Amino acid sequence: MLFDTHAHMNDPAFDEDREAVILGLKDKGVANFLNVGCCLESSKDCVAMAEKYPFVYASVGTHPDSANEVNGDVLAQYKEMARHPKVRAIGEIGLDYYYETVPREIQIKAFRMQMELARELGMPVIVHERNAHDDGMRVVKEFKDVTGVFHCYSGSAEMARQLVDMGWYIGFTGVLTFKNARKAVETAQRIPLDRIVLETDCPFMAPEPFRGRRNDPGYLIEMAKKLAEIRSIPVEEAIQITTANAKRLYRIEN
């Protein structure tokens, strides 16, 4: 059974049929997913969803696009939420220089503050990094005792190898199935299988042949099929390995 390591099932795109989608996942081979916080309010929603469904987990944190909200009070609330047994990571946090709706210095400050929180709590992090490879690596190297996953990985295979050597996992979305996904495919070929996790980042980036549709964890099998093709292994082996990796990343024993 599959484990979607990065979903946004609290997104408004699911307002009309969220319950039906979630309850139908086991029939599509998905045993678990982790719902990822992007700001204080969405983090609260993620915890509530994890409380409602026994097979759902949560993370809490502020995405770089909302970095302006990060302050001592917000961090204190994340610290309290992180006490919940279903909260398994701090994230998604990081840097996004694609649009730069928030100045870089504010993003970096918020990233560091949340990395410090993860270090204090001894929790893994979920890092969103887009067009900010140098600064992203610089910050994570400041926190050598904090690791987690670089989700929706967009860097080079060489950078991924550096991260793996530092104890990080690499997350692949539906981008892995796209015809022009040369960098993602090369990275998936060159890093150890025991450091790869699969994710949808739903409702965004549905895989081929569903590209352009609303994504959901039920499409995760397409990423597993592509990884199996890239690594020349059976699909069941790709599922087994990546699910074991997800549980190790999020420290889930059952």
C-alpha cells in the first residue's frame, strides 16, 4: 500500500467531495497520507483532519509565501500543535524565489526560525525550495542536526546526493512522469532507493496521463510506476520501498 508523503486535502479544490475522496483511497491502494500545513490556519486544519481519520497524519508550518506571519506567537502555537501524536513534521517551510511575493530576507528568517523549532522538538522538516538552491543549502547546512525531506525536488542530481549524504530524503511528485522531466528522472536514477519518497502535492501537479486535472492521493500509483520503470524494478517493490521510507521519515512504527 502507498503512502502519500505530501498532500493538501484541506485545499478548497476538495470542498465538494473531500470525504468521498479520502474514504475511497484504500480502494486505490493508498493506506496513508500526510496533510501538510502552509500557514497557521491551514496547519490547524491539518491537525483536525488527522484527528478525524486514523490513517491521516499532519505537519505544521509556514510556507515561504506566507513567511510574513512567522513570529514568536506563531511558533509557540506550532510548538503546542506539535505535541499532538498525529503531527509528524514541521513544514512546509523553506524558500521560494520564483515569484518573490515575500522578500528573500524575510523568507530566510522564517526558514531559520522554523528549522530552530524543529531542532528544539527533535522533529523532521518538510522543505519547499524553488529557485533558491544556494540559499536553501546554506540554511540547511547551518542546522546539521535537522533533516527531513526536500519535497517536489527541483534541484540537480549532485545537490540531491549532497542532501542524501547529510541524511535527507528526496520527494518526487507527478513531475517525475512529465515528458520534459529530465532533471527529476536523472535524480531518481542516481540517488539510493532508500532515500526516495513519493508525493502528490495535491491538488496540484497531477501525473501523466492525468496532467491538468485536479490531483489527489489516488494518483500516487502513477509515480510508483514511473519510479519502477526508471529503476528497473517491479512496481510492488517500488511501493514497498517508498512506503517504508515514508514511515521511517515520519517515524511511524505501524
